[in-house]
Amino acid sequence: MSLGPAEVAKIAHLARLAIHEQDAPAYARNLSAILDLVAQMNAVDTTGVAPMAHPLDMAQRLRADDVTESSQRDHFQAIAPRTEAGLYLVPKVIE
Amino acid sequence: MHDKTIAQLGAGLAAGEFSSEELVRAFLDRIARHNPQLNAFITVTVESALAQARAADQRRQRGEAGPLLGVPIAHKDIFCTDGVRTSCGSRILDRFIAPYNATVVEKLNAAGAVMLGKTNMDEFAMGSSNETSFYGPVRNPWDLEAVPGGSSGGSAAAVAAWLTAGATGTDTGGSIRQPAALCGVTGIKPTYGRVSRWGMIAYASSLDQGGPMARTAEDCALLLGALAGFDPRDSTSVDRPVPDYVAALDRPLDGLKIGLPKEYFGEGLDGEVARVVESAIAEYRKLGAETVEISLPNSQLAIPAYYVIAPAECSSNLARFDGVRYGHRCENPKDLLDLYTRSRGEGFGAEVKRRILVGTFALSAGYYDAYYLKAQQIRRLISDDFRRAFERVDVIAGPTSPTVAFNLGEKVDDPITMYLSDIYTIAVNLAGLPGLSLPVGFVGQRPVGLQLIGDYFAEDRLLNVAHRYQQVTDWHQRAPAAFA
């Protein structure tokens, strides 16, 4: 499968990743090469093979619905780029 | 003191030959002298190391004992360390001071080990040469022109150059075993779920597993004994007792059945590496083991399946780095989208971006079945290959990496060639099995590793098989001349 710079731009948007326009052709080339590598999977018929999502085929463990954590908001927000009054600041999203 | 193993250091501390503070000062001096050349550490925690050493000495004075009490170790910079920068080798976390300790860090703290610092790594553990680190590449102590392997390249180089007695690493597709091989040290990737992932920055959650790196299998056994165990904070942690790995080390190898996968000795394997690996296998026959040829017929599909599954999981995991709650944030974002895209675009390096893009594509509408579902089916086939093999043999042996360490810069512009360095290690992660690499010789001055693969939770057997070899050989005792 071959991707072009325009497709790279579309995927980059989905991934919320800024890619410089001049870098897009190189990403397109590398991504196409990776997808060619991955295409080797198609040589094998996997009809009826159960997909394996987890190495130990475990069930999700559940715990009792008890409070186990205390609030550490100030501690965690101390490393945030911008906060105010206990809130994380981002550019205005609602006009 | 620096040339001793963890087992020897523990004995010396217990006998009062030296204090932990003396020991830690000696290692910190070595780091100050050699790290500028190797770049194995991103952060050296001088003050807290000395404080931990003094605390360990006090614990010993109060009558406490333990094989790791006062022993210097280093953590890969992927493990969160409370109050200490945890960069994951990335610009996006360059100024990230972790607000809590990973379980792995807590466990080694509880055992009294002393953290010397945080080791360099490929950015977000994505790489096989340590060249994707924001902090620059690590050099291989055996040959400064060579890469140390990756992604745990800083840990491997630090152990190989005797800048630390042991270190933690993580392994998603070979990131403990391949650098261990390329730097001539011993490292074990445990069974998935054996060591807690809590506080270990996630790359591909169904594959990631932490483990120890040290000079000997005995040292890895000591470290793994402290690291392994159930953690309720990691939902994939396995609730199963931790065996006494040290007690199992001396078991004789008579009658041990070693499987040699024919796919691991074919095209792509360097001829000189093959010769070294075959002589190690001959040594195992002398130790009483029996070798049988086996087949892992889907081996060639491991890399293709991995480069769907790992990027897919990474694209999801790395979505958390958004410039809002922690990590790098771009200047003057014009709106929320700009904040996300530019913070991430500036913060991530090229290889991380490639994998996020591949993963995003593979999971996008219309492609999910062809890529992600297909890769998960292939994963099942690979896992079944191993299951069948372990009906016939006790362990599987082969080369850890198809070549010795390559030169810095040699593969950095060609991702596909770089990915092939992990051709023998990746299937083990897909299956979730334990794997170990130990040094078994050299090609020129560059080390060769032998990989041992075990059945689920057979870490004790792998460490035993490696230890018996190290009782009759001295590869693990060699040191690079410049760092002896």
C-alpha cells in the first residue's frame, strides 16, 4: 500500500500531530515501506483464527467499588503547563 | 568495588567490607568520569543516591539484611520516579518531574537498592539503537563507534561499562534482550504480567514488560525476585506466587531439552554470529542438555504483525500527551486543535511520529480488519507455534540478534532495516513468553548474545539454564578495556 503526502496529512490530522509540509513526502515514503512490510501478513489465510488481544487470554479483573485514592489535585497540577484556580487552562473552545 | 557482581556486593556489604555510601560514591565517581563519553545516563541523582545509601547503611546497622540492601542500581528513564525527571527519552517529557513512583521503583526502594540515576533510552522505547533519544545516542562501551542496541541501551551500556551493578529495562519487542546482547550483559524479559507496569510509561500495553539487566544470571535472579509480583494497580498483573529464583539456579541441566528453531538459523543470520551461537549450544551439550531441531513456522510474520499491533497501541497510549496536563506545550496556541497538534508535533521525534501515524492509519475506519484484526490473528498463530514447541522441549535457544552491534548512524535513516534487528525477539513479546539474553562470545570486539526462550512463568528455568553456562564460561566477566 502506497501513501502520498496528502494522505499523510489526513492521518496526521486524525492523530492530532503537526507534520511540516516539507517532511510529508519522507513520512509518506517511510509509511508506505512499513505498510509494504506489514502486507506480508496477507500471505497467510487466517480464516477462522481467533484474534489474540492479550498474551494470557485473561479476563479483566475487577475490584470492589471502594474509594482507594485521595485527591492530589494540587500535587498533580504542579507539573501542568498552565492552571488557574484548580483548573487546566486551554485556549477558548466556546465562543 | 565496581567490578563485583550484585551477589558479591551484597556479600561485601553484609560482611562490612565497605559501606553502601562508599560503594555508591565509587559508582558515582565512575559515572562522572565515563558518562560524558557514553551518554548512558540522562539524569544522575547524586544527592538522593547518597541519602539512600546512608539510609541503607542505617537499616543494616539496625539489623536488617537483604541481597539488594545498599546495592547501586539504575532505572530506565521510562519508570516514574517521584520528584525526579522522567523523560522517556523524549522532548515532550523533558521537564516532566514524576509525581509518584512506579511499582518497580517502589519495590527496589523497599529492598534497599540505591538508585544512581535514570538511563538513556530510545524515545518512548521505540528503537533498536538508542539513536531516537532526545538526549542523543548512547555509545557501546565495547566499541564507541557502535550502537548499544535499544531501547534499553543506556541500561545495557551502564551495566557493561560497570557504571552500575544492575539496571531495570523494558522490553516490548526486544528492548531488554537486544541491547543486553549488543553490550555483552545478561537481561531477562519476564512473562507478560509478571512485573507490574504501573508507573512504567506505556508504549504498547499488551506487549510491554519490565525486567532486570545485570552482568550475570544470578544477579538477574536477585533483581527479578524483588521486581516480580502481583500489583493490584496494574490490571494485567498476574496474581501468582514468585518463586525463589536464586534457589533454582544450580539445578543440573542433565536431560534438559533445548529446541533450536530452524527459522532462527537461516537466511539473515550473520555467519560469524551463527558460529558463536553454535559453540554456546555445543557447551550446553557438554553440560548434559539435549538439542532438537524444532520449527516455529510463522516466525517471519512476527515483524509484520508487531508493526501493526505496537503502533496501534502506541497511537492510543500516546494520545495522553496533549500539552494540557503535563509535558511540553507549544507557545501561543491559537485554538485547542493548534495546542494539541503543535505541542505533539514539537514534542515527539520522527520515529515516534511514524509509529503514531502507522497506528492511527491501521485503526482508522475501513482499515481495521485488514490490519489490526489480521495482526491479532497472526499473533495467535505465532503463539500457537510456541505452544506446540513447548510440548516437545524445555527451552528454546538461538541468537538474540542477527548481527553484532552495528555502527552509529548506519541504519538510522532506514526504519525497515532497523526493525529487522529484532527479528528473533519480537515473537516472544507477541506470545507473552519470558526470554533471556546472555553473553556467549564476540565477533571482533563486539559481543554476541544467546537468547533463551521459556514457557510461561519459567523465568526460574531460564535463569538456571543461563547460570549453569556462566559457571563454566567467563564471557560475562569480561569488561571493555577502556572501562575496566
